[in-house]
Amino acid sequence: MHKDARAFDALAGEYDSRFTHTQLGRMLRARVWEWLGRLVGEGECVLELACGTGEDAVWLARRGAFVTATDGSPQMLAAAREKVQAAGLQDKVTFARLDLAALDPAFDEGMKGRGDGGLYDAAFSNFGGLNVLHNWRPLAEFLAGKVRVGGWVMLVVMGPVCPWEMLWHLAHAQPRRAFRRLRQPAMFRADAHTTIPIWYPSARRLRRDFAPWFEHFRTESLGFWLPPGYLAHLVQRHPRSPPVHPSRPPRPPHRPLVPRLGRPLPRHSSQERLKIVYVWSPGFRWL
């Protein structure tokens, strides 16, 4: 197992109390669920990357979706499995360990007998779980082989600009911390013995790395002016007045978009395009 995946074991026990169940965490996740509610239909099969403690997998399963929830951390998977069992949704959610730093094209856990040709209808990752990646092309190629024609991919990643973070640390005379995302990678200390590099890709970088297999559909802000998770106490003190209301929910897609699956496609066909959505998160933990 890659050390970056092991590092998140230390976070599994406190992740929900430090983020999921906070006012800010609930606010941001509700915004993500607005997107998912528009993009996922009942009976569809979803591949979730970096599922964490399973909060999104439970929500998707309750809406009738079948979820293959993956993570590189055994402890995160254990927490997610316990949450799914408590909700009585074991028939809707399959778990598998998937290390983002060592993607295996042969991975097919939970895929057999589901979807179109055993492929997924959608792939999804929430709250910066993918920010451990520096090179996004292997992920793009991997997903192109796992999502069916007509499917979509939604990635919620932490971007390089977080105004709250910059202003907060500048006000406290901490310029290095204010602009840490611009000096990549930023180092995240998971515990007393483990640090891992974290990368903050721009929208241009993501479009470039996914371009050989995917066509970009939309980029949306999850809460550009909301604080990162380590400043969640500010929202907790004023739950009725968040700094800035998150942006409006997106309009439903008006056309099918699909992965190219490694073969050249006629550019004029509206049925031979990929739908990929990037949603920018302000950051959910101190890195």
C-alpha cells in the first residue's frame, strides 16, 4: 500500500466529528448533493473514488443508486462499511480498496453484471480526495475505461485559490501560510510521523490532463468564498449567516456526453462526447 493511502488511516476516527458533522461540512456537502441529485438516477451504478467514511455512498444508495465505494485507506473503508451497515444498505454498496497512486486498469470490483457492458454510469469523488495526485492523466485514462458511453464524471477538488485562507493568514501576519497553495506541493501532516504532498490543480490543468479522453462540460464553484475546514468554527458561531451564499445549483445537462474510450470519435456527433464536471472546494482540512 502506498504511504499516502496509509496516512489517511490516522484521520478516519475523527473525520466525521472534525468535518462531516460540522455546520460548514453539512453546508458544503448539501451543495454537492444538489449536483448529484441532478446527475444520478435510480438504479444507476456509480464508482466513488476516495469515499472516506461513506457519507456520500449512503446518500447515493438511499436514492436508489448502486455504489462501488473505494478508498486507499483500510480504516476509511472500515468506517464507511460500518456506516452503510448501520443504514441497512449493504445490497446497494460494494467496497474495494483502490490506491489512486497505483491505479490498476484491471480493477473491476463491483462492476460485473452492472451497467452497460459491466461499466459504470458515473464516477465521482468528493472533497479533495484526489488532491494527492500530481499527474492526473493516469486517472483520466483509468476512468475512460470504467465509465460507459453516455456516462459522466464529477470531481470535487481543492483548487489553488481560497480567498478566506489568504485573507485570514495575511490578517494574522502569516504570508507563507496565506499563499501555501501556490507553492506546490503543500505538505499535509497526517500524524506525528507521516506527511504527504498535496497538489492544487487549476481548471486549465485538469482540462489539459483529461483532454485525450474527455471533453470538459462544466466548472462550478462549491463555495468560493467559504472558509476551509480548519476555520469551520467561524461558520459554527454564525450558522444563519455564512460569509457568502454558495453559487446557484447548475442547470440539468441538456445533452449526453460520453467518454472517448481510447478511440477517435467524430466531433460532430452529440452522442459521442464525455460529460465531466469539476466542482471547486475551498478545502476541508488544514494541509
